[in-house]
Amino acid sequence: ESLSCLEGKLADVECVLLHCEFNITDETLPNGENGTCSGYLSHGDECYPVCDVGYTLDGPIACNNSEVEWTECLANPCDISDLPVPAGADVSACPVLMGSGS
């Protein structure tokens, strides 16, 4: 609580942190769906959307005093360690994971 002064009189003031209202769409969270998110969060709360197959959630959606803190659905990399290796090929410098779009 804090105090305010009006015309020589002190009054108690209560600080109320605001909530967040939001919609998960292709524009706000590409490759994602609602999951545990209802579209309403109180200040300091978070929820976890669900990403489409082939994508991994980068973190929760959070509410900070009426500001939505969005997350992302990141494309999964490809594991190339099970690919057949041609005889005599040196693959020691090859990465085990290949980034999506590589």
C-alpha cells in the first residue's frame, strides 16, 4: 500500500496489478495451440501452449502487469546420426543435429 494526499487529507491507495487477455492465433504463436492457456492470466501467472508436431515450446506465456510475454514454437532439428555412412567417409567433423531449414 501507498499513501496519497488530497486537499490536506491522506488517503490509503491500493496498487492493483492488471491482468492479461490474449488470443493464440497463427500470428501471435505460429505452429502453436492453446494447451493450458485460456486467454486470461493474472499478473505473475503463466500458461503453457502446445506446439505442433515438429516444434518445441521455448517457454511459457506470462503476464506482467497487463503485458503479455509471448513465447515461440521452435522448429526441431534433425538427428542425422542414424544415416548410413559411405565406406571410407570421414564424418568426424559432421554435426549430429542439423538445424531446421539447413
